[in-house]
Amino acid sequence: MKIAFDARLEGAERADWWRALTDALPDDDWIDPAAEGTQSARWREADIAVVANPLPGRLAHCTRLKLIQSLWAGVDRLLADATLPARVPIARMVDPMMNRAMAETAMWAVLSLHRRAFDYAAQQRQTRWRALPQRRADEVAVLVLGLGQMGRTTALQLAALGYRVSGWSARAQAVDGVETHAGWASLPAVLGAADIVVNLLPLTDDTRGLFDRTRLAQMRAGASLVNLARGAHVVEKDLLVALNTNHLAHAVLDVFDSEPLPATHVFWFHPHVTVWPHAAAQTDLRSAAAVVAANVEAVRRGEPPSHLVDRSRGY
Amino acid sequence: MKIAFDARLEGAERADWWRALTDALPDDDWIDPAAEGTQSARWREADIAVVANPLPGRLAHCTRLKLIQSLWAGVDRLLADATLPARVPIARMVDPMMNRAMAETAMWAVLSLHRRAFDYAAQQRQTRWRALPQRRADEVAVLVLGLGQMGRTTALQLAALGYRVSGWSARAQAVDGVETHAGWASLPAVLGAADIVVNLLPLTDDTRGLFDRTRLAQMRAGASLVNLARGAHVVEKDLLVALNTNHLAHAVLDVFDSEPLPATHVFWFHPHVTVWPHAAAQTDLRSAAAVVAANVEAVRRGEPPSHLVDRSRGY
């Protein structure tokens, strides 16, 4: 099959992806728009597009597509392209290695908050020696927002560490051994019961700007926010007020309204903000290439691909 | 029974322990040397001494002791008292909550090193946005030194997170699902195969100064050391050289030769040293008091207490 590869990636990272994908599907006919252009006959005849945030409009030329396969888990930027052919199914990346990486980052953030690692780091900068009170994990209520693949993996791993874990999602989702809640009406009470809130929601019209003044006020005083999903979930100026008034204790942020986070942004310098450079869960080349290959094989056999996006939901 | 309580603790912490212990054993006759002195007839007649690093010589007056119960897991400072009555059994604190706290700190340190949290903290101070390469947990070799209660719990938890975990102890110990090694002859090869070394050994004549120039040189280039046991396990000036020559990448240290760590000590200021104030695993009052009560009941019934120290081994 003809497979178009359109990834807004640069240099070595782009080359690594190209090699991993073509190694995983060596007998297919790969089309690199960087080499062939997007006006070529081959581009227009592509059967499958494997993409990472392609420039809007480029896939509109591909009239024979049977599948658009995203290399990334979040497809909000992809779906923002209004010219995307409406009849072509879109698959998200659901990579077990990426789920594990996300759960690791969430565990790191929760352990850091629970065991006061950010406070000890501040004390080190002040050469201050003082052991802080130690709580048991089962005294710490952790809320995971979003119970997709990443949210489920994260909730299960946190529960295995002994935390009092609950989960929330817009529509009901069961997770073995984890108390789950569903629907917008339940969110204020669920938020108010958590010491640590881990956001793993998809970015949709419903969740954009979710953590505004009102929602942040619904959080328990002294609680902390861990945002590993999208910067646009959080109204940054409202979060800043919540931190500066000591309503919230700390924020661990991997994602921001504007990325890279501008050098003049106060989050870089805030004593109660931990900044990561959108690195909570990088896609693992090898396992992601295998996931792409499995979906290409499904199309080849005429079977439905996995992890299809529901455009009306937005994820 | 008459129970002497001799803890080198101050203020609220001492009062909290007194209350937790006397609540757990309300019908026994508790003796507080701070109130009654150590020259009183009641002190000399104590059946059991519950102690936390008592001043050397004080227990020599207690001639009827059937058990010395330590509130702390490490008994190296207790055993250094040469006047300790030789025939009296000594029990260490083995508190399941403390084991879990230690495993949490070890997981936090390993996740921080594996997922580059210390590097991202340094980048935040430089307002630098750069995602660093992400390894899978099964590509990271973690060695746990010491396979007592804390080492076993830690090794099992790290293995559950997907790390390539091995364990080492002076004498052979099996841990389900973890590759274990024993004996001093095997240590150089075991050390040389690890990316992260977590020290949970007891402090004995054999392990004092273990991480000296020779041992540190046996560690893999670019590896990191996590010392959660005793400061005296590490020759601090040799560790400093290993860090300054970039042989080791990072050290996470909870314990030091001199505690509190002196304000002028270079470890406070070193970019590749993380300092915690001996807070990796604080004894949990409630569960520790229950452990003490169980051992007191054993003595009362004439049964052997649990977790007795072998003075010839030193732990």
C-alpha cells in the first residue's frame, strides 16, 4: 500500500521515526512529502496517512485515504484542520509504553507531593534541615481525571502504591478496584475530596479552560494539581491566583498554553510550580511503530483499525 | 509489667510517642526517666526497656530486663553502648508502615533519576525547555543493597514498576521474582551492572565506609547512588570526587556522616546531590506502638519476641 508520512518533526527525530516506521512495514510504498512534495500523483493516491500534527490542508489532496493514523495520543490539533476529509477514519496512537511512561510521571508527581520532595528541594536551597510530617499513602486522596487508556493505567498504578484513588470521566467508566464517578454534575464534590488531582482528560470543547477560577475554588484547600494533558485545560492566570493565595499548595505542569513555555512566564520562577517540557510521556518509537503496523495490516485485510477517534466527541 | 521508656527525643515528638505507647499498653506500669530519674528503685526494676538511642550507660542499672525494644529500625548506635547488659535480648523496630515509607522514597528517587526529574528541575532554574530522551523502565537496571525487610519491600515494589531489579546481600536471601546475589566476592560485578544503586544495608563493621574510592570506581560510569541507610556507609569525600569527575551522575542522600548536615557542607550546594533531612522513612507512631505492644505481650506470655538483633552480626 501507499503510505504517506507527514510529521511536523525535525532533524534526527524525523529520521528516527521514518526509519522505525519503514522498518516495521518494509514492503509498503512509503511517500515522504519532504522528498516528493504534496502535489505529486503518488501523494494524492496514498492509501494511508501516518501523521504527527500535519500542516492544515495537506491531507485534503489525498482522495483515496482509508485511514489517517496519528503518531500522537492527543488529536485535538489534528482535528482542528477543517479540511480533513470527513469520511476517512482517524486512529489515535494508543501505545502501551506511552501509557506506562505517563503513569510513571504521574507516580513521580504524586510521590513527590505526598513525600514532600518539592519542600525538601526548597529546604536544600535554604540549607535547612527539617524532617516534615509523613503521611501514609492511604491517607492521601488522589483523583485521576480522565479514564481513557492513560488514566486507567495511572489510576491502577497509583492504587497499587496504596493511595486512596478515585477516578472521574465525563461518561461512566469502570476501573477494577478504583472508585469511579461520571458526569459533570458530580465533578465539584469529587474535586473537593482530593488532595492531589491528576489531569489526563482529552482536550475537547467541554474540557477547554476546565480549571478556571470556579473549578479551582472547588478544589480542597491545600490540594495540588498535576496537569499532564493539555495546557488549554488550565486557565493559567486563575491557577496563578490559586497558588499565590495559598488555596493550592503546588502545581506540577508538563503542558502550557504556549509551548515552549515563554522565557518570561512566571511559572518558570514560581516556588510552587514544577515545570516539565511536555515530556511526561514521549511516544516510544519501537512500540508505536508496531502499533502503526498493526493498524496498517488491519486495513490491508479489510478489518476495522483500532483506537478510532469519534470526531463528535473530539477524541 | 514495669516498662522503662528512654528516648532521646524532644518536646512534642517525645510526648506523642509516650501517648501512643501508653495508649497501646494502658495496663502496664510505665516509667519515665525524665520524671523519675534513672537512680530510682522503679527504674532498676524495669522488666522491659523501650528505647530510642538512649544515653550510653543508662540501661546498665536495669538488672531485671527481659527485653530491650528499640523504636528505630537501625540499632548501630544502641549497640555501640558497651555497658548494655549482654544477656538481654534486643528487638529492632520492624514496622510495615516504615517499610512502605522507605519503599516510597526509593521509588521516588528511582523514578526521579529514570525520568530525569532532577535534570528538569535544573532546566527550570535555567528557564530551559528541552525534552530529554526517555528510557523504558525495563532498560534501567536498579540494584538494591540489603535484603532485609526494607530492602525486600523496596525490591518488590521497584520490580512491580517494571525496572530491571537485582538485589545483593552479604548472606543469601531469596526475593520472589528478583534476581539476588550474595557475598562480598560478587559485589564488584553486581555494582558494575547497575544504573541506579539503592543502599538499604545495615551499618556494621563490614559495611562501614563501603562506598569508598574503590567501590565507587566499581560502579558503572554515569550511574547514580541513592543512600537511604546510614551516612557512615559512604566516604563522603570519595563520593564528592566521583560526582565531580562525572563518574557518577547523581547522588540522592537522606543520611550523612554528621546530622544535621552542617550548613557549610558542599552537599547542600552541589548540583548533582539531592539532600533529604533523614526523612526517607519515619517510624509511624501508631503502627510502631502496635509492634511494641505485640512484643511486650510475647514477653508477658513467656514467648520469644519478634525481630531480635543478632549482636554478633550487628543487626
